[in-house]
Amino acid sequence: MKSKIEILKSQALAALKAAKSDAEVRDLEVKYLGRNGLFNDIMKSLKDLSDEEKRTVGKLANETKTELEAAVQKKYAELEMYAFDVIADKEWMDVTVPGKKPDVGHRHLISKFIDDLEVVFGRMGFAVAEGPDIETEHYNFDQLNMPADHPSRDMQDTFWVKNLKRMVLRTHTSPVQIRHMESHKPPVRVISLGKTFRKDSDATHSPMFHQIEGLMVDTDISIANLKAVLTHLLQQVFEDPSIKTRFRTSYFPFVEPGMEVDCTCPICHGEGKLADNVPCKLCKQCGWLEIGGAGMVHPKVLENVGYDSKKYTGFAFGFGVDRMVMIRHRVNHLRLLFENDLRFIDQF
Ligand SMILES: [Zn+2]
């Protein structure tokens, strides 16, 4: 009987040692130590032995059973540790290695510039007005003192919308000002920014371009106010407090008098040349850059929206946003701004 117990024990230990999974260990546990297991068979057969043998063999059987139970628990623990080791090997990582930053995009330089414009004008008390990209002829032209037979309409190569009677892709953001004045009484201080459309396409013109227009109407508004606002604006967006502005007589049907606005070149500071007498390419050595148009709002335009032109005066201006972005970032071709080439955009 004793040798039978020894044999069972060594078989059980060998089988446990070879077991590779919890399931195998559990099977062995049932086979040797379970209610109907091999050890219980031995215990049951003890009753046929003499009292003396019962004591010694029973003791050995009990000790062996306890020993095997301990071996089973030890095997479970070993398997668990092994599983951890496998996972640790597979999912090993060095927590001291610096992390990889995910690629994050940024706003397009035109959008960024428009934000900056809104901030600068916001500080001067201007609100932002918005309007539709597709406009009626009435708002895009008529209300701006450009009736259908007016030659000034030829200044803007217009996209007319097919099948939509007298609708255009807005050629400027000025109709937004009209809409705003129609719904607001003076004093008015607004800017309108956004996409505008004309049939132009070359190195400095794109059929779609961005404009910013500003409008200020109140009693006693003069060209001096216009000059102060524009000079401050250009100094801020070109980050150059030495910038000066000048006006040259021009013609736009919705203002009187009308003028072109120039500012001193932010690269050569109006000198026309850089250090070591290198000619300034941006301003073509003249020291001035053409920025846009401006003027005092034509009395007819004020009357069109129901304002008393004897009581109120105002100024308006319109600049090409894209050209200002080109100047600010020293970009020499307009198309670069619209091609969405990441090699270009990521530089900013
Ligand atoms: Zn220059």
C-alpha cells in the first residue's frame, strides 16, 4: 500500500511538472485529489487494513495528499507568473523614451490673418458684419451707385449666376455694408471680410480672393479719421510702428472723393533699398506699396439706405487680404496661397 502511495505521488508530481496550463492542472487535481480521485480510492481501501497499518498508511496518505495539494497551488502560482512574463515580454515599453507628438495642423495663413484683422479692428470698436457670397445685382451694384448703364461696372469682371436672374458672385464685400446700414442707424462702425469673385487670373489675381472692407458713419467723420484708422491698422498687421500711409486721388463710384491707399514698404521701411544698398524687390525700390482703395462714402449711397447725407458723413475702404498676407509673409506668388501644398503651408 505504501509503495502504491509513493508511485501515485511521483506520477502526480511528474504530471504537474509537465502541465502547461491551468486547465491541465485542474484536470490533474480532479484525477488525483478529487472526490472520486485516486487518493480517495486509497483512503477508502484503508478500512481493509489492520489498525496498525491504518495508522501508518493513513498518516502517509494524508501527508502525501497535503503535499500534493500544496504542489497544485504552487503550480497555479507558477503558471500565473509565467503568463505575466509573456505579457510583459510582448507589451514591453520603455517609459523613459520621449513621446512622439501627433501631427497637428494649424490654421491657414489667410484665416490666421483674417483673425488678426478682426482683433485689430475690434480694439478700435469695429464689429464684424456678414453677408451672402451670392448677391443680387441690387446690393452688389445698384445700391453702391453703380446702376446698370454705369461705365464703372466694367471695372469689375463679374461672374453672373446662370439661371438665377440678376444674381452675381459678389465682386466685393461692399454689399455687406449696404445690408448693414439698411438695418442699423448711425453711428456705424463695421468691417466685412470674406471671399469675393472676379474673372481675373494671373500671378497677382485669382478668380476668388479675400477682401476686407471697413465702414464708419457718424456726424463729423472726415478723411483724418480714415487716415488714422488705416495707419494704425497697417502698423499693427505688418508689425511695424514706423509705417506711414498716403492717399492718391482715384475713382470708385461709391465714394467721393475716392483714393488709392499706399503705405511705406515694411521691408525697406520706405527706403527702397535694404542694408548694403540691395534694391528692395517688394516695393520695386519706390518705398511704397499699393494696398487698396478708400474714400468718403458717396452721399447717394447714404441716401440709398435712408441716411441723411446732410447730417452724416462716413468713410469706407477696401483692401485685398491676400495681397496683405503676401506682403506680411514675403510670398511672391498669389497661387501659393490657394494650392494647399503642405510643403508651403507648413512653413508658417
Ligand atoms: Zn521696399
